Amino acid sequence: QLAKFLFAILFISFSLNSEAQDHDLAIIPKPFSYEKVAASFLVHQATAIQTDEKSNAQAAYYFQNEVLKATGLSLGIKKSALNNVISFKLVPLKGKESHLYQIKMTAQKVEVSAATEEGLFRAAASLLQVLKQSKNVNGAYALSCWNITDKAFFEWRGLMLDESRHFFGKEKVKQILDWMAFYKLNKFHWHLTDQPGWRIEIKKYPRLTTVGGVGSYSNASAKAQYYSQEDIKEIIAYAANRFIEVIPEIDMPGHATAANLAYPQFSGGGSPKYPEFTFNPAKEGTYQYLTDILKEVNVLFPSQKIHIGADEVHFGNQHWNVDADVQKLMKEKNFTSLKEVEHHFLYRMGDSILKMDNEILAWDEVVDSKLPVAQTTVFWWRHDKPDVLKQALAKGFKTVLCPRLPLYFDFVQDEKHQIGRKWDGKFVTIEQVYQFPNQDILSLEGAAKLVQGIQANIWTESISTENHLDYMLFPRITALAEAAWVKPDTKDYTLFKQRLNVHLKYFGESGLYYFYPFSPEKF
Ligand code: TNX
């Protein structure tokens, strides 16, 4: 029986090796360097995954699980194996990047090596893609062999999801995290609070979710939707298993309507168009209240980073109409402008974050605030204000690039698309995402040292269903991943499109409702 089986394997491997496999390596994002080896490695039910004594086998477990999903094969994990083995090994490698890895493939063995667990994990994602591109002959998968050495260009490869405007829930978030892992994205920025809904349970202030969680952007009376602290822990663990860090955003002092409806005593008012938009910066109790909220957030999220929004405060009476309180504060502190009140607010909350040993993250409005440069990361989002980016870099702020154009994924991908945003007729094509950031940005003074990476933001005022979310995210997520991972001067859009063409079928197989870009006029 065994002899028969081995013979069959031999036969398959012979027949496949004799076939020319001239397609290029279709890994997205493209590895740093790779070369084809003239052989195939067969994955079948007797293939073993081997792990290192020193390793916690996280990459091996991920690979095992994904192989089952992709092929139906349930491979064993062993400490030692001789032939037909995929081994994950921790070894000292040159280079200090945690995502660095190597894959060496021969007909007998696949050797994955990295200096860190993360490196092994990134390698597993690459190998999984090679497996998905293999040929299935009678239940055995013939992987074409490659030698790969890989590392990321940007350390921050992010995706932000706004679940305040519309709530998508745990299963959708996990699915997104799966795709992020598949494409080596590593930061999930979770926008959990805003005008329509507060989506994170805070034990000390339960009304934030029971009252603040009611409604969405398109349906003010939708029943309360939010994540319990247990849900949040589950998502964080799911992400951590995929080497994705989850960063919470609690937006303040603006975008606070949902919270203010729950606890009006801390509201700073608003305007008819944006009711109860800000927290009250002139009340001492506000700082205690928000600090208590952030204390729970800090304990929940291991990232040691809290994003405090700080966007679109829209100062002035129109929004900030707690005139008596604010005037009193201004007199007390000798402030002459409302901008100073805003900065006072940010400084106080930044101080709370630093006391918890967290880093401060915020949108680019904070460039001229007094937040400490060494502990603050600025998210540049206003593409029409390049000076703000220059200012952030000149001051020495760490910076994440996520300009509306071309990194807001609530903008449509194609001019024919009707639902979604455009900006003066402009929108966000796959190619524009792919080509970001351009040389002008990369060569700005300070950029090499301070730009942490790039991030796409999916705001969801105009996105209310899972299908629509898919449609905005896919396939642009692939262009984002490649722009984040690959050294900019080695990107090649024409070759990327060929690899993307291979990946589009994965979206279909997974039941995603994605944008299919390959009609002649699209590319
Ligand atoms: C501005 S981007 C916002 C969001 C909106 C987005 C799209 C940013 C920091 N603030 O609150 O969702 O535009 O409409």
C-alpha cells in the first residue's frame, strides 16, 4: 500500500517537474528577493510540519489551520521529521527587522527560517500563497520551489475601520484580520467612538454603550450595538495570533456626540448640525471621566498606544458653545484664543495617557499642540495640507501617512461607482494606492527617520453593509499591502496587476463581494 502511494507521489512529482512552470511568483506583497528553483515540493496528507524546540509554534499553527481551509489536508506538527517536511526554525539572521525571514524550498524540504516568531509568521503567509497557487493532482499539491529572502519596508502597515458610523461586529472584524495577516498588514486601528455610536464597553460608565451604542449613521434608532470587554479581548487575541496589533481610538474632544447623549454632564455642546459634538474642556470632571475611560482602555489593549482622535474640533461658538464655562477657564489660565483651550484639553489628556505609560496617537490637527514630540505619533490625513506633514516632520513627530487621497477607502475605486465618496470628482484607484507614497513625500526632510508607515482608513458614513465594506476594501487591500511592504523604488504596477489577477479568485472563493477591476478599460 505504502509502496503504491509513494509510487503515485513520485509519478506526480515527475510529471509536474517536466511541465514548464513559467508563471512568476504571485506573492502579494512581493518579497524583497526571490529566485526560482527547478523543482516542486509536494504537500499531501503525509507531509509534516516541523517546529523548533525554541519556538512557540505560532506560525506553524497558523499554517496548519490555513492549509486545512485551503486544501482539506490536516497536517501533523512534529518536533522532528525526515522527508517531505516543512520546517519552521528560529535562527539568528543578519538584519534586525522582526519581520525578516527566509524560505528555502527543495523537492524534499521546505525550510522556513527567521530570527523571530513574527518573521516565521510572515513566512507562513508567503508559503500559504505559494500553496494556493499550486496544482492539485489527486489530492497532492505540487508547490513550485523558490528561495525567498524577505523583509518589510515600512514598520507601520495599517488599516483603520470606523465602527461608530456603522457597526459590523466580531465575525467581520475577524475576517478582515485574516486578510490583513494574509497580506502582512500589522496594525488594526479601531475607531470605536464617534457621533452616531459608542462601541466599547466601559464598566465604570455603562450608559456609554447602553445609551451611546444606540443608533448608527443611517438609522438613529438601531438597537445598541457594541463590543463587550470580553469581545474586545477575543479580537485582540485573534489579532495577536496573526501578529497584528490592535490600536483603540477614543475620539476627543470632538466627535463625542454618542458619549454626550449618555453622560450629558460632560458635554461641551455643539451646533444644530452637530449636536453635543464636543466634551466640555472647562470642567474638571471631564478630565477625570475621560481618564477613567482611558484607564479601562489601557488595561484592555496591550498595544500601549491610545489614539485620542483630536480631529475636527471646529472651534468657535458654532460648535463649542459652553461659553460661560470656557470663558471662566480662559480667564483663569490667561488664554487668549479657543485654540489654546483645545491645546489645554489635549495636553491634559496626553498627560493621562503618558501616566499609564502609553504612547499618544492623534490626527494631524495636533501638530501645533503642546503634546510631547517624543511620545506622540501624528496621523497625516489632510492630503490638501502638505504643510501639515512637513510641520509634523520638522518638529520631529513620528508620523503615519494616511492622506484622504489616496488612502481613504470610503472613496470609490472607480469613476462609475455610485455609492461612496468622491473629492471634487476625485476618488481612489487601485493604482493610486499602489503608487503611494511618491518620491516627493519620501524625500521630505526627516521622512526617512520619522515616517513609520502607511495606513488606509475606512470611514463608514456611506458604508452600511458587509457587502459594501468588502467592495470598498477589495481588491485595494492588496495595493495597500504592497505599498506598505515593498521598497518603493522596486514597485512595478504592471507586474503587480498580473499577481493581483491570481489573487482575485481567492476573494471570489471566500464569498467576498469585491470589485472586479479587470475589464480592458480599467487597466
Ligand atoms: C473626516 S478623517 C474625519 C472623519 C470622517 C471622514 C470622512 C478624520 C480624522 N475625521 O470623522 O469620517 O472625514 O467623512
